[in-house]
Amino acid sequence: MSRKLLIAGNWKMNGLVAEGTNLAKGVAEAVKKAGKVECEFLVCPPFTLLSNVKKALRGAKVNLGAQDCHFAEKGAHTGDISPVMLKDIGCQYVILGHSERRTDHYESNELVNKKAQAAHTAGLKTVICVGETLSEREAGKALEVCTKQIIESVPEDSTSSNTVIAYEPVWAIGTGKVPTTKDVEEVHAAIRKTLAKKLGKGNANKMRILYGGSVKPNNAKELLSLEDVDGALIGGASLKVEDFMGIAKNSGAF
Ligand code: 13P
């Protein structure tokens, strides 16, 4: 089954206007320079940079995504941004259920599910994140935790066209620690099996499952060549053009 690799940058809460716009310009130039590539690119800057980044990416094959959204279309939700607003500003994607939101904002699987449905209705593609904590991994519960998150966070209307899954072990995020390839393979295979039960084999086989957590140019080849790994969700290394592009290059995309 050939699934197009997705190389996605999650900038998190980083970048003032000048810095973020320059980063986007750098990515756009590097992608244009790379020419024909065997992957899809995505950058997800903070809300405040979406407009500028959109302009900076003009003419380059790089998708734009946000890092969260509300489930409502509009209304009395101070501080929130709706999926319709994201679509309107030119986003194609939105990341949902990142572990930092699950922790900092107490987001539940049910809420992530509701947001994903709303995002799909607005015409956005979702990157739905799951992953176990260190104590869950040490207790031998990684598969159980990720499976439950998939069952409850992924909405029934998810298809391989509107949904991407990201497996991000919480303990691997920003730590430089990476699970063994065997552990990554095991979780990705379990996620695909769960997706098959939930959404049917056709969707599950075509749906991309990204790995995220300390992905760098020097481990990209090993991680991204695994059977069920269809790309990367990159935090820290997406803030440097060479590292972001180095990950794509080392994955064999060009
Ligand atoms: P790092 O690549 O910095 O570990 O972050 C991963 C992540 O959380 C991407 O969403």
C-alpha cells in the first residue's frame, strides 16, 4: 500500500511575525529548490502567523495548518478560533488532540472527536494525535492507551482523505528520546488495526499514521522507513529550515 509521506512541522508557540515569516519563506524556497518530491509538506504555525505564513508560502507546494480549533462555527467562545475561520484564512489542515493540549487544557477524547467532526464539516483535514505517557509505557499500557484514544478521538466521519493520525509518545516529545523501531512498529500496527475495525479496512490501509517525538535529520531514515510510518510530525526540528528539509531528504522524499 503506497501512502504519500507527510512531513509536517508543528511550530507550537514559537515565532514572532518577522521570525515566523522568514522561516516560512525559507521553507518555501527550499521546497521549490528541491523540485519533484515524493512527499507532502505541511507547516502549522501559531494562529497569529497564519496570514503571513500563507503569503510567504505562495507558489510553493506546502500546506498550511493550525494547531487547534473549537468545535463551534462561531459565537460566544472568547479566545477560540473556529474551523470555518481557519478554512477561510487558507488552512487545509488542523492538528487536534496534541498531548500538550490534552495536558494543558484538559482536552478529552470526546472533545477531540467533536472538534474533528467540526473541522471535517468545514472542509479541513485533521491530524489527530495520540500517545502514551512514560508511566503508561512503563506499566506496559502503551497499546491499550493509544487504542482507546483512537477509538474515542477519531470520529465516525473520518476517512483516509480527511484524517491523518499522529502517534506521539509523550515522553519522546522534546526530550531527544525515541522509542525503539520495534516499539514504533508495534504501536503503528495496533493503530492501523484499530482504525480498520472502526472505519473499515479500505480507509485504514490508506490512512497516514505519522510518528512524532524528537524526529531529527539523523533518525528520520530509520523511523520513516518503517512499514506503518507514513511521515513525521516535527516540533523542534521544524523551526530550522535545514533540519525540516533534512528530515524530508533523509526519508528518501528527494
Ligand atoms: P519534538 O519534535 O520537539 O519532540 O516535538 C514533537 C511534537 O510534539 C510535534 O507535535
